Amino acid sequence: MSFWKASIERDTMGYLQFLIIILFSPLVNGMIKKLKTNMQGRVGPGVLQPYYDLLRLLKKDMVVSTTTSWLFKATPYIVFTATATAAVIVPVLSTESPYSMMGDVITLIYLLALGRFFMALGGLDAGTGFGGEGSSREMTVAILVEPMMMLALFTAAISAGSTNIVLIATVHPAAFSPSHLLALTAFIVAIVAETGRVPVDNPDTHLELTMIHEGMILEYSGRYLALMEWAHYMKQMILFTLAIDIFFPLGIAQSGNPATLAAAVAVYAAKVTGMTLLMALVESSRAKMRFFQLPSLLGGAFVLAFLSLVTHIMMGK
Amino acid sequence: MKSWIEAFSIIDFISVGILLTAVILNAFKSIESYVKSYTVNSWLLAGLIAVVAVLVGETHLYIAALLTLATKGIIIPLFLRGIVRRMRVTHEIQPYLSNSLSLAISGVLVAVVYASLKEGIFITGFSKNVLQISIAVILISLFVMITRKKALTQAIGLLFMENGLFLAGFSLTFGMPTMIELGVLFDMLMGVIILGIFAIQIKRAFASADLDKLTVLKG
Amino acid sequence: METEQLLFFCIVLFAVGALSALVPVKTFRFIPYLFSLAGSLTFLFLGLILTGITPVSYQALSSSSIFEFSLRGDALAGFFIITISLVASAVSVYSIGFTRNSVYASLSGFFINVLILSLYAVVLSANLFTFLISWETMAIASYFLVTLDRSEEASRAGLFYAVMTHIGTAFIIALFFILYRATNRMDFEGMKAGITAMPTAVKTIIFIFALIGFGTKAGIVPLHTWIPRAYTVVPPHVAALMSGLMVKMGIYGFLRISFDVLGQGPEWWGITVISVGAVSALLGILYGIIENDLKRFLAYSSVENVGIILLGIGASMMFKSNGLAALSSLALTAALFHVLNHALFKGVLFLGAGSIIHSSGTGNMEHMGGLLKRMPVTGLFFLSGALSICALPPFNGFVSEWLTYQALLLGYQSPSITAKIVSPLGGAALALTGAIAAAGFVKAFGITLLGAPRSDKSRDAEEVSFSMLAGMAILAVPCLVFGLIPGPALSLLMPAVYLLTGASTTLEHHGVLGIGQTSAALSPIGMLVTMIVMMIAVLVFIRIRGGKRKIVYADSWDCGISGLTPRMQYTATAFTKPIRIIYKRIYLPSRDIKVQYFLKPFFVKSIRYGGEITPFFERYVYEPATRFIQAVASKAKLLQSGSLNLYLAYILITLILLLIFAT
Amino acid sequence: MRVYVLFILIIPLITAVVCYNITKPRVVGYVSLGGTTALAVAASPAIALSLSGTVSALGDTFSMDALSGYIMALVILLSLASAAYSISYLEHEYDAGLTNVRGVRTYYGLFHLFIFTMLLVTMANNLAIMWIGIEATTIVSALLIGLGFHKRPLAVEAAWKYIILCTVGITFALLGTFIAYYASTAVIGTEGALNWTTLRDMAHRMNPETMKLAFIFVLVGYGTKAGLAPVHNWLPDAHSQAPSPISALLSGILLNTAFYGIMRFVSIVEPSTGSDFTGHLLILFGLISIAISAIFILVQENYKRLLAYSSIEHMGIISLGIGIGGPVGIYGALLHVLNHALSKPLMFFASGKIQSRFGTTNIANVNGVLSSMPLLGTLTFIGALSLSGTPPFNIFVSEFTVLKAGVDRGLWPVVVLFLIFVVIVFYGVLLGFGKMLFGRPGDGAAAQAEHHPGRGGASEWLANAVMIFMAVMVIALGFKVPTVIDETIRTCVQVLGAK
């Protein structure tokens, strides 16, 4: 088994590409906000606004509930770390990623789940109704999303013969098929749900009846809140990148030489912008669903994923 | 003498008599008549043993005949009379089945016996009929025990069964070794006495000798 | 053979331990647990030896001129012995503190020794007689321990458990007899040798009986119903033994019969097992998540984990029957590793639950809360257990589930379409199960240990004694270690895998788990390093950008009303309400709301909300069956009506029937 | 001709007379125990010899082979246990005013007569004498049940049913014996024609049709006494109404002595009719017994009756074993005789204690025995599990052996039915005794326990010692059948002529 040996002779780009996600994820969120407001005919804040928010929050003192335990304070760091580690796994520009031997797509999903687990606990620790409500709904949504997302990924993994993201990314440009389209659609729905966007959740509200993500982090303030938000941004960008790597990785750099890398950067930026555009479109075209209508939406997505699996096995591609 | 007995097939006559005394139980209503019929039955049995003794000419059979006469023919009937007197039982016997029906059924029982004792089971022995009759007597008296409610009636039914048993014994084996007969007779005597005691106990405990009171223990 | 003396020594240790429990002196109550600890550790040594050497048969002892006891140790037995030893030693340590001033009779010490010894005996049994004796000894000891809490409920639960397991045993006896009749041998080796000529139909019967018989013990749906009842009443330290180990004996027996003895069967066996596993995992955790009794929830979760183990086993059988030995060994590795892991984290969870119940005085989550502040160490161990069982990295549960995923994904390599479709669906089921389990343990941990205490007893709960903490530590530490460095653990179970599948793959390589067929890789240790680096980086970054900021402590935000009370917190029932609504097809919930008014309809005095679900299998399978039997029996009572005449009639009728038909 | 063999019969008679004439209720118990011990001492050499060869006395009137010795050993063993247990039982009854001096004397007198009759059965070589013995057991034990020492209406009822049913049955048995006698006389003439030893040697020459008829009558007759369904009906009443030590004797050995008669006949009948005839009948009766008892155990509300039905079940299993036949089957049956003779008396002793504590035989009114009386509770727990045929207790081993015999002969229907019924029995037994043992003692029960404090006297210790000994045996036999017993049983198997 030659992961170790192979992973030594990688170029620095391979080692550092995860920084792109950590650094630019707020920007992506800003872009989505901007596009959304523009579509709704408003001006809205600048695309850099998330950075300002984060820096401002870092400088603030924190108000912590007396009810809470050490877990409340530990949670933001754990969430951030887990998400960042997930960011390390996913190849952004180059498939020459040394971290492919650290974990595969399943690991990535479970790292995100680790973050969610602690976020939910943090929501419960303050002992308020909102926190509990947020955690409860977040975990429920996860129950609906996770199998569907997994099945979509499985289809991809099966067609690529591996769950190793790098391998999938290297194999797939050749293989594009109906089953991929179905899986992709399912995966997009999964992203919408996971990143807490309309129609599943509304990121811009604190209306207690509707909020999910915001409910959990309601008690957080200062740098804790900053870390939580930042982790959220990263998660969003990770999922975008994952979708790109798995379903249309065409253009990702297969080797370390600068030219291909430059091309990869351009292609990647374009793809991400495409994703943000899609998100903005979805958010401004759809209305928020009632919570108990979600099963029909996500269940439908599950059916899509299943169909993609079946078609792949039947058509063999 | 022997020739005379065989000529008139005395044995068959006596055994048929024994069968009749058993069948007639189904028609009787009062305990006294039960006791009477039992007495007759026992005398016939003793007579039969005596006849067999004449035929075979074994001394211990004469003894057996006397013993039977003494115990079954005299002691037990007296004992029963005593109990009947002591218990002052109502003389009516309420059977579960009507007399005619039970008579019919006892007829069926006889048929079953004749049917089941096929040829080839008993080669020797002086009378196949006697055996069938004896088994019939046993079954009929069991049937009487089934249909009658009084404790004492059941005791008498048991005694009839034993007479039938004796009949079978002699028809099959010309009588068993004396010592064994003694043992058997002794056992049965004890049995009857204890049955009597219990009958009295039941009368005391349940204020009646009716068996349908004796259904507390169930399930 | 030196292991023979070792074995004998262990048995003596447990026997002495059991007898020492009969000393009715309260201060000596800890002695039996010392013996069981010593015995378990010695057995651990024995197990390590057995995984390394060729199978050993021990001197047989004759029971009568018909049967004999004989023991045999091979790699499979060795692996299970190691698993048992780990949990048993932890439980022994825990019990020292737990039973010090508990109300339980000193007999618990006796029966715990017997139970542990019988567990070892089961895996070491070499013939069916020995196996049955050990198997039922295990059942009896656990039956007594279930009823140890002398309540009516406990006595009923115990009866239910005993009868269920006895029915299972009846199936096992039947399948043993079929095997014996076919091979004319009573020892497993002989059966294995003689099985070759057996027609597939008979093999199938045996397989199905094994699935039912051992499945009853393992608690597969729908034979799981005894598990929640029993674990609700059983003392927690025993629950750790039962859920962690005794349930695994079902798995062991199934492996021994359907892998070791039967060899390989048609593909649909494997697919059946996969489906059963998926159903058990899903229904188990679905029924579990809505339970508010901590131990009951854990009980259901062990049904779920047995399901996960069966997913692995089924995949392995499927591959084996398709001749894919390497994949088969991979799947079985996943299953066995999950056996070990589940024993560890379910053990620590039950022991933790025991401590929580011990000091909060209730098993009901609705009366707990805020315990993490009051018992931080227990809380930490419980958290590690929860993380492991939710298969979250970097704990051991994640590794075994990751392997299971890989095995299921590789199902597409098997030729038949059914297998291609079923196995990824199994993966999806696993994902769903994982998500529900995560929600369940967020509830189990969050409602009990976080927030504000919901009862006075929980308010003044305090940390438990040292030996109890030590007991939990013995299990919690391996949970993390096996998660980070799975290599050693895998090398322990690899011989067993080789024994059963005839192939073995070294997955672990310089701390990297790699699947040869797919070059999918996982490096928990690397993950940990990354996490640490990230943690340091973010701390430094925050320190630089944000400088030092102070923390202001205040009440939670109360929307401006004057002060929150613990009763305003989210309750356990409310937490799972959405799930109850979404899966109402499965739960068939029924709710009743009693509202009292000052003045209808506006001024409400009080609202009582009572909701309950329909326990499907109890209501529509078990209860009707029991009612039917009872009804028939009470009808039959008329046979003994008490009338002497009737009895005499029986004699006459019997006689006449025999005269007519028999002559 | 060994005279000392006769002591075995004489000693109990003497003891009976002596006990009846002692007027001190506290002394008489120990005297009877002494008498029984003497009996044991006197009998041991005969038993020992019988295991190796035949021991005969009074010509060949009495003759003991291994089987007789085996059964006799059981009789004496249980008589010892029961005599030891009776002391505390009767003292309790006497103190509670349930009986008087006369009652106690009568009890012990009849007790030893009872033992005498059972010994007679085991020693008789002549089938008719064996019959006399069995009939005598009926009479004596009926007195023990009905008039033993308290004349309760229910006891009288039970005794009446017992004596009527068993005498009717036994009459048929005698008829069967006559027919067998006839068959043998047809072959060898009257000399010794009823002697088991002679019959065994020329069994194959007898007329099969006749022997079939004889066997049917004997089976129904002795079957009634042995409590085989569907002619078992006296058994639950008698066992539940008799004083506990007597219930123990009835269930532990009386049934076995009756079945002993059947065994003897089987080995006489088989050679002429072929083993299928007897085998199928016995298997049929066995299965019916197991089925009926299983059903009644399931819905039983009275724990002494429950034990009685369990006796029916176990007699059914023994009959099954003999019916299946072959060395393994008969071995299992005979081993089962021993196991049942250990477990059932243990349970009756224990239930006697429970009854005297709680003052009821109703399961519903007994609670938390394990909490209030740990030792007694544990003993009952062991006994109940053993009766329900659970490993690692003795009865499982013999049941399993019988099952194995069934499998060896490929009687799958029998095996399957047996497994099903055994599970039901397990359910029923635990339903009853689990309810009594576990759970907390209710106030009523606690009050009862206060009302009848356990007397710590010597008699109490004796009774406990007996029960503990039996419980230890129950567990020990579950793991290992001692070589001597193993040898004995295998000799018996040869005596019964299994090839």
C-alpha cells in the first residue's frame, strides 16, 4: 500500500489548497447575500461584509449563561476544528492532494456530523427553549438529509469504484451519465438543507418559530459566535467544493505545474460562482417551507438518489 | 358327576347368571337391591369355583371356593348392610342416564368385548365364553360406577368388578396358587372396609353421600 | 499444553469468587468482584494466546456415559474471550464501588461471577452438550440478575426474558439435533467435517433456525422485545455485561454455526441477514429515540448495533457465497471490530448511566439535567461513549462503521443485481441509523447532563466513587485508543476472520487504514494531528486578532420575562416530537390532552399532555399469541372438572379404544 | 436363600408398630427416623449385591436384580429424607393445633406401612405379589391422605377419588396379569408361571395376541396408578391434599413403583409382540401426559397442584424414554426416574415450608419468598428450574438423553412436540414460581410470616439440611452422573433387555 510513499512527493499547492476554503468561505457567503439582495431588487451589504462581522465579533467580550457547563465554551472550538479538518480532506484545485490518505468522503461527512453533534449540545446547554428547539430541528433535518446525501455519494463512489475523493475527481471527467444528474440534483437539495437555506431554513431570521441554525447559536456571542459562523461558512464552501469535485470535476489540476494550476483556479472560481448563483436563485425564488413539509421535499430527493443508484446499476454507467 | 356337569354345561349357565346379576344393576333403584344382587353374584361365583374344583379336582380350589363364599358371600354383604343402616342413605339412586339407555350401553359393551377377544388369543382353558363374560362384567360394573352418584353404589360397583376379575382368573388359570389368592382376597377385604370408612367420612364431611358434592377439587 | 493449567486456574478463580459471595458479611461484599477481576485478566491473557496459536482441544470430562464436556479454543474463541475480558474486568472494578451500599443482595456477586464464567464457557464449548449447558447457565444467571430488583415489574420482565430466551434455546437444540443426525457427531469440529454431503435444503433449515435461535439472544427485530423490558429493570453494571457481552454470544453462536460449521450457503442467506440487520438497526433506534428512560434507550440502541453488526456479517456471507474471499474477510473484519467496539462503548454508556441514576436517583431523563457540572468526570466518560456509538471520529465506533460502509459499497462487485442494489441500500440504512442515533444521543446527553437540573435530587447530585470512575475509564480509554490506532485491535481479530473466511487482509499500514480494492483510505491519527494543529492555529489567530477578552456571566436570555425556570427547558419528549410526527407510520402514536379551564374556552388552568406510541410487535404479535395459548388452556381445564364419574369414564373410554384399535 | 433380605421387610413393620404405640409427639418423629436409618443399614448389602447379580429369598418368591435394587435404593433414600422432614412438619402442625397426638401416631404408623408396601413391590419376584404390593400402597397411602392426621373434607374427597380410581385401575392390571399368567401356563404349565425370572427367559415363546391383550390391561391399570394421562385424574387432588412429606413420597417414588410394574411387563411382552407395539403405546401415553400437564401447568393457580401436574409431565417423559427404547432411551428414562425423585420431593418439602409460612397454597397470595426467606427461596428457585428442565440442573440431562434417543431413531414428530411442550412447561412453572419467589413480600404475607415464626429447633435444621443436600445433588447430577450410578443404570438397562 503506497499512500504514504506516494503522498511524500506532492507539491506545496497540494499541501496548502485547504487554506482556500478556510480563507474564502466568508467571501462566498457574502457573494450569495449580495446576489440574493440584487435579485430581490435591493442593494445589500458588500461581499466583504462577513469578514467585517467576524473581525468585529472577535474583538467583543462574551456573555455566557450561568446555566452552562464547560461544554458550552468548548463547543465553538470543536465545531471550528472539525469543519476545518473536513476542509483539509477535500481537494480544491489539485488532485495531487496528500490528504487523500487521511480520509475519504465518508470521513468528511462524519466530520461535519461531529460539528453538528456539538453544536446541538451547545444549543441545549443554556437550558432555554430556543436552543432546545434549534437542536431538535437540526438533528431532525439531519436525519432526513444524511441518508439521501450518502446514497447520492454512494452512486458516485460506486461508479468511480472508490470513496476516495481524489480518485473520484480523477475518474469522473470521463464518466458523465444520467445517474450522475439524478445524484447531483439530490446532492444540491442536500446542500440547501445542510447549509440551512430557504426553503429548509432561513439564515436571515431570528423569528423563533422558524429558525433552526440560529436557534442553536442564540446564546453565543463574541468570538464564540465568530467561530460558529465561520465554521458555518466553511461547511457551505466545503459542500460546494465536494459537489464540484464529485460531479463535474472537469478542469481540476491533475498535476502540480503552474499552468494547469492557474487554469484550475479560474475553473474553480467559475464553478463556485455558479453554485452561489444557484443558491441565490433558489433562495429568492422559493418560499420557506413549513417544517413538517420538509419530509416530502427531502424524501423526494431520496427517491432521486435511489433512482440514480438503480439507473447506474442497470445501465452500468 | 363331571360328565353331568359338562353335559349340561353348568359353567356357562352359572357365568351367564353372573353376567345377568351385573346387567340388572342398571335397572335397580335402591341400594338394598344392589347389595342383594351382589350377594347373589358372589354365591354364583363361589358355586362356579366349586364346580371348577370338581372338574379339576384340586384341593386348593375347594378352599378358594369356601374363602370366596365366606368373604364375598357373607362378610362383605353384612358389612355393607351395616353401613347402609348407619348412613341412613336415601334409597333413591339418581343415575346420570336413564335405565333403558344404560341397559343399551351395557349391551354395546358386551358386544365390544366379544369383538375384541378374537380367535387365537385363547387356545386352552375350559370356556372362552366365561372369559368374555367376566370381562363384560368388569366393564359393565365400571359403567355402573360411571353412571351412579352415590358413594356406596360406587363401592358396590367396585366389588362387582372384583367378582368379574375372579371369574376371569378362574376361567383362565384354574385358580392361582393359594397364597396369592389369600393375598388378593385380603387386599380386597381391606379395600372394601376402607371404602366403607370413607363413605361414612364423606357423609359426615359433606352432609350427604352424593358424589356430585365431591367436585371441589378441580382444574 | 500450558494453556490448560491457565484455563483451570481461571475457572477456579471464578468458582472461589462465586462462593466468596455467599459470605453474608456486608464489609466483604467487594471480594467476589476482586476474584472476577483477577479471573477476567487471566482470561485476557489466555485469549491473547489463543489468537496467536493453532486451535487447542482440552481434556474432555464425561458427564454420563452418553455425554461429555469438552472445551476447545480457537482464534474466534480467543477474540471473543478478549472482548469479554475487557468489559468483565471493567464491570468488576465498577461493581466494587457500585454495590458497596446498594440494596442488592450479596447474591449478585455470586451470579455475576457465574455469568462471566458462563460467557467464557460458551465461546470455549467444543460440543453441543457443553454449549447448551453453558448457554443456559448464562441465561439463568442473567434471569436471576434481571429480577434482582425485587419489584413486580422486574419479576414480569424476568419471566418474559426467560421465556423468550428459552424459545430461542429450543430452536438451537433443534438445529443441533439436525446437525447431529446428519453428521452423527456432537462436536463442532466433527459436524464441520461431516457437513459436506448435506443437501442445501437441510442447510437452509439449520441457517434459519440459527438466525431465530441466536437472533433471540442477540435481539434482532422482531425478537428483540425482551431487551428493553429486561434492561429497564436490571442493575446497570449487569446491563453492561448483558448488552455488551451476552447479546454478543448470539452473534458468536450464529458465526460458529453459519460460518464455521455450515461453511458457505446460497447468496440469499447473506442478503437475508443484511435485510434483517438493516431492519433491526432502523427499528431498534427508532423505537429507542423516543424513550425517556435512559437505560431503556440504551437497550434499544444495542438492538440497533446488533443490526449494524449483522449488516457486516450479511455482506461477508454474500461475498463468501460469490467467491469473493477478500471482500468477505473485509466485511467480517468490520463486523467483528464493531462487536468489540460496541462491547466497549455500550459498556461505558451503561456504567455511566448507572452512575447518573445512582446519584440523581431517577432513570427518567425528564427529571435530570445539569449533571455535567455536578459530575464532570462521569459526564466526560459518558460523552466519549456517546461519540463512539454515534460513530463520530476520532472514536472507535467510526472506524468499524467506516469499514462496514466500505464493505457494503464493494457489494457492487458481486455478480448478482440484487446484491448490487441491496448492499448500497444497506449503506443508506446505516447512514440513516447513524443520523437517528446521533439525534438520540444528543437528547440522551443534552437533556440529562446539560441545562438546568429538573429535580431536587439532580440538583444535589454529586460525583461517584473512585472505583466506579475507574471502571468507566477502563472502557472509555480503549474507545479512543482503538479509534486512533485501530491496527492492534484489528490484528487481534484477523486470525478469527481468517478462520471463518479463509482470507485475511492487512488493512492497517503505518497508522493508515487502506482498502486495497478501492484505495479508499482513513488515517485517524493523521486526523487527530490535523485537529490539534487547527486548534492551536485558531487559538493563536484569535489571540492575535481579538486580543484578550473577558467573559461576562449572566442568565440565559429569557425574552424579557422575569427569569427562566428549569421547567421552561426543552423536554426530552419535546425533543423527539418532530421524529415522532415524521415517522408516525411506524409509531402509530396516540395522544390524549386533558385541559382544565377556569373559564372555557380562553382561561386555561392546566393542560396535561399524554402521548404514547403503539408497540407494534407486542400488540400485534406477542399479546395475541399469549392470549390464544391462555384461552386454549383455560378451555382445557374443563377436562379436570372434579367429577369422579367423568374420571371413571376416561378409564373406560381409554380401555375400549385400546381394545378396539391396539389389539 | 438369604434370610437377612427379609429384614428389609420386617424392620418397617416393627417401626410402624412401635411408632403407633409411642404417645409423645416430640419423640415419635425421631424414633421413626431411627427406624428408617436401621432399614437403610439393613438394606444396603442386599442392594449392593443386587447390582452385581440376583438376590433371592424364600425360594424365588422374593428376588432382587439391579432394577429392583435401583428402585429400592430410591425408596429408602426418599423415606429417609421424608422421615427427617416429617419431624419438623408434624411438630409445626401439632403446635398450630392442626392435629393431635393420636393423629401424629397414626401418621407415623401408616408412614412406615407405606414404606413396607413399596419395598414389597420392589422385592417381589412374582408378578401377582408385586400387584398385591401396589394395591396395598393404594390402601395405605389413601389412609395417609384422607385420615392421616387431619380429617379435612377436601382431603377426604381427594382420598376417595384416589382409592376408587386406583382400585379400578389396579383391577385391570390384575386382569392383565391373569392373562399373562394364562399365556405363560400355555407354554410352561403352572409351575412358577408368574415368576418374573421364569417369564423373562421364555417370553419370546408366548402367544403375541394374548400378550398384547395383557399389556393393554396392565398399561391402563398401572398407568392409572403411575399417573399417565388420560387416566391421571386422581393425581393432582391427592398430591395437593396430602401432607407435604407424603406428597413427596407419592410423587417421588410411588409413581415410580407403579411404573416399575409397567417396565417389568414391557420386557416380558416385547420379545413376543415386537418392540413397536409396546413402544408406540408408551410413546402415545407419554406425549399425551406431557401435553395435558403442560396445558394445566400453564393455568394453575395452586402451587401444590402445579407440582402434581409437573409429576404427570415427568412420568410422561419416563414413559417416552421407555417407549423410544434402545439403550439410550431406557438409560435416559431410568436416569430421569432418579432426577425426578430428587427434584420433586425437594419442591414438595419447600412448598410445605412456604405453605406453613403463608398459610395458603394459592400462588396469588404468595409473594417475595426470596426476600423474606432467602435460603428457602433459593432452594425453591433451584428446584423450579430443575423441574422446568433447564440446564445446568439434573433433569435437563435425562430429558436431553431421551431426546437424543428420539433423534437417533429419527422420531422427529416426537422430538418436535416434546420441545414445544417443554417450552410451555418452562413458561408455566416460571409463571407460577417466579410470581412467588420474586417481587416484594406484601403486607399480608409479611404478617403471615410474623404469625408463623420459623422455629430454629433441631427439627428445623434437620429439614433444612435435607433440602440443601437434595439441592446440591440436583446441581451436581446436572454436571456429572457419578460412575456408580452410571454403572447401575446401565446394568438395569441390560436387565430390561435392551439390545
